[in-house]
Amino acid sequence: MKNTILIFTLLCFSMASYGQTELLKKEVFQNKVKINLAENLLELNSSLSTANEDVINVSNIELIDKELVISFNSQTLENGEYFLSKLQVLLDGQPIVIEPENLFGEFDKKIEFQQASQSHKILWTNLMEDYINLKGQLEITLVTEIYGTRDLPYNVDCGIKPSFTKKQKLPFIIAGVLGAGSVGAGQIFNNKSDDQYQTYLSQETFDAADPFYQDANKNAKRGEILTIAGASVLAVDAIWFFIKQRRFKKQLETYNEFCNPEKLNIQPTIGFEPSSNTINSGLTLTLNF
């Protein structure tokens, strides 16, 4: 039997990266120093100034009791973001493999937003024990990865599927009913006013006709007010419903594009090869678009 194992490491992360924790930015800080460990000397070849757009600021590189100490912080990290820092070192152009047990401080540790502005340090220890006399040009590279949540358009949250339920539509339905009712009531008053006006015209004397005329005017005004008010409610209700419906469609499209787990379908498969009398097993990856 022949087993085939397929491992997918980037399956749906590229499709559902928005709204989830992801790598936002990677910064690389480099500086060359002259080091003479035996004399506990370290001299910077260039300043530690960084570009204005850099998130991570390296404030100092120094030797303390024959330990290399790198100090850094961040003033521009936003709420919900964090960073991880890793150290790479070359001595006279040759890479130095640093054992993890010799690195202390905030090496490869998650620094949250709340602590980002504080001073952080990476300590490279046991230099004397490992190298006796570390001497030459030391190229220090601090690689910092900033992680966080990238906001989706239309305030879409991948944890909540957009919806426009009957309960959410109810206010629009109620407003539509009230608006239509107001227009209908206005038409009733208008019809009543027309009838009263016709009665007014059929009267033979002014005294007999005047009450019908006054009532016809009153009902006509009531009908006009109710009709205009109802039509206004219907118009505003229709506009807001259209806006809400259109926004919902955009939210759903965005959710389906970046967040929908149904885009990814993994199923185990077993295949038989007649020529070799072997069975292959593995995974089938289906992407739905």
C-alpha cells in the first residue's frame, strides 16, 4: 500500500486574511559595529536613527559585562497589534548561529500593544564561553514582524456572517405600512371633500351651501397633509431600505470573498492504481468560487 500525504499550509489564509490576525509588516534593522570582546569594546559604525515610517526604534546597542544588549521599542503600534523580534548576526561576513538558550529578553516573544512603547531588550549571553574573543566587524540584523487585524470594508467581521433578517426589516415594513395608511387616509378625506363640494354646488341658498363648503375645505386640507406625509414616509423608507439592502449585499460579497469557510473543502480520498496494484490515499482540496 502506498500512502500519499498532502500537507497544505496556505489553504484558506490568503482568502480569509482580512479581519483575522496576520502579518501586517516586516521591518529589518541593520547596523555594523566593531567589537573586541576581550577588551569589552563595541563601536558603532553608523547612527541608530531609523526612518520616520519605521514602527520599531532601536535605541541602543552596547556591551554590558561582555553581553551584547540591544534596546528597542515602538511608539506607533496600534491597538490590537503586536510584534515579534528575531536576531541575526554576521561576524566579518560569516553567519553566527546563536543557540536559543543564549538569548534572553524579548527575543521571539510576543510584545502586545500595551507594552510596545516600553523599553525592550534582547541579550546575547555566554559570549566568552562560546567565542573566547569575539573580535571584528559584527553585522547585527533585527528582524521585526508586526501582526494585527486588517479591517475589512463595510465593517465586516469574519466572526459574524452579515445578515438582513426579518427582524431587521421589520422597522421598514412598519414604516411602509404607516406611510401607505397615511396616503390611503388622505385619499379618503379627499374623496369626502369632493362629495361635500358637489353637495355645496347643489344647494340653492348661500346659508344652506356654506357649511358644505367649509367642510369640503377642511377635509381637502386634511387629505393633502396626510397624503404628503404618507408619501414622504414611503419615499424615505424606500431610500433607506435600498441603502440597507445594498450595504448588506456588499457586506455579504466581502464576507464570502475573504471569510467564507465554504470556499475551502478538504476531503480524504482513496485511489486505486490497477497497473501497480497499489492504493493511494490523500486529501482532495476543493476551492469554490
